Amino acid sequence: MNVFLMPAYEVVKLTDGMDVLRSLFPDGEANDLNFVMFSTSGTHGSYLTIEDVAASLGTVEPCKLTVLVIQPRVVRMLYGEVEITAEDVPYLLKLRESSKRVFAEQ
């Protein structure tokens, strides 16, 4: 038997922001294979909520939201800050609610 030692997980910095989120969640719905945690802070962002960032739209404040995408089946996490616009807010709220449902079912 041959055993190949390879990394069994991947942690990736999210560099393409909303484009990546929209490609992973085209309809804004999380599932047990892909879900998101918001406002995770740490070394990669802030604790600002979707509502906090939405309230700062149109001001001089940065309009960035910290996200952590979790993909359990492929043992992969994507993290970082995404710049959002007013058009992104309803999508993100829907994604947050569906991610909460996924967590509740686990």
C-alpha cells in the first residue's frame, strides 16, 4: 500500500471579495458543504456586523466586512475582508440567515 502525505486541509486568504462569495453561494443560500461566519475579526478584520458596515455606506468609513467561509467536506477555509455595496446587503443578510440554519442543524 502506498500512502501519500499531503496537506489534508487548506486555509486561503479571500482576495476577490464578493465575487468569491457570489460564486460559492450564487443564490445566497448556505448548505452543509459551504457556509459562512461573519464578523470573525482575529488578525484578518473587524467585528463589524453587516448592519454596521451597511450604516457606514456613503461615509468615509471603510465598507469592509470580515468573513470566514467554511467548507467541511474539502476541509477548507477562506477568510478575509470583503468590500460591500448597498446592493450586497440583502444578499449578505440572506446568506447569514441560511448559514445560521446550517449551524443549528449540525
